[in-house]
Amino acid sequence: MVASSSSSATAGSRDRVPPGQIVTAGWPVLHAGSVPKGLDVGHYTLRVHGEVEHPLVLSFADLLRRPQKELTCDIHCVTSWTKLGMRWSGVPFRALAEEARPKDSAQFVVMECEQGFTTSLPLSVMMEDDVLLAHSAQGGPLPAEHGGPVRVLVPRRYFYKSAKWVRGLRFVHEDAPGFWEVRGYSNIADPWRETRYDVDDRKFIFAMRKGALFRPIDADAPSGGTDTGR
């Protein structure tokens, strides 16, 4: 872990900071295990496989030949720090998915990383227009300690869902929670709902179900036609 200075969000940026987060000026380094050795652009490959019509194996040079996108976004770590206005470059996940052509059975994407680490998200989340296979950050190549040469970037989820050192994208029908999720972290990982841990997932799902079960009855609805589900 690398310590960094932090400060309160300015008035103009507070609406960009999720509940329970503190803005940092640095970029802390957090991961389990060590930084992989020998993983450089000359030896890097990315495998796109699983429930797809056209599996891919791409080198780093292949990725650079795909459509590129630059974006500026905020990132939110589950350990409570937020960094505002980070600049990223990479290949849109959506472009790779369109090339690989997911089958109708594909509902989730498992991100397979060096040293056996994984995480996953619904395919619908991964297809959002700000999800990248990022190779550059803050105007330069992505440093190894931050997941270089390539990591996933999913800005709308806590940062452990932005998998470092990604080597595979496996499209699957059933979800397969990964390293952090089986150790108690949220599989939803939504910073704005503050779903940090699996207990938060259960509370969120319960609230959704309760809302569906106890919706107010529409007084203007015709009588005699409501299915009670019994």
C-alpha cells in the first residue's frame, strides 16, 4: 500500500463523490499479492473466449490496432478513497465484444488476471460506453503497479471491479464471483448505493424485493383482475 495525501472535495466536486468516500490527490497502490514479473507489452496477450461466436487472442499491438477511446472519469476505491478527473486511454470493451459476438447465452463476463485473480460483472454493465481495456493513464503508459500493461476500467463500480493485469475476458451464462467477492466484498460494487460488502448486497436486494411486494395499490385500477400470486 502506498500512502497518499488526501483532502476534502471542493464544493463544485462534492456531487461527484459517493457516500463515505474521501478525495485523494494521489493514486494509492492496493492489491493482493505482488506485481507480476515479466508482463510487458512484448509478451502480453489477451484472450476473449467462452460463450462467443468468434474467440480472440490479441497481442498488445493487436489492441492498439483496435478502436481507441480517451475519457476522463472519477475512480472510487472500496477502501474509501476517490480520485477525481483521471485521464484514461484504451480499447472500448464494447468494440471487443462486438468483434467476438457474444452468444445469447452470455450474461456475465469473468475478467481473468495474472496470478489467478478474477472478478466479474454482468455483460450489460460491461457494455456501458465508459468501460475500457485501458493501456494508458494520466497521459502515459499504465504503470505495472496500477495494472499495466492492460487493466479493465469500469468507472461506475468500486475499483476492484476494474481488474488489474487482465489476461482474459470469459463470457459465461452463470456468474462466477471472484477473489474479493468470495472474501466478503460486494458483487454489485456500486459506490453510489455504497454496496461495499456482501451484506450490503443482501440489504439492497431485500429493499428491491420489498418495494416490489408492497407497492401501493392503484385505486383507479379495475377490480377483479389482479394476480395475487397465490
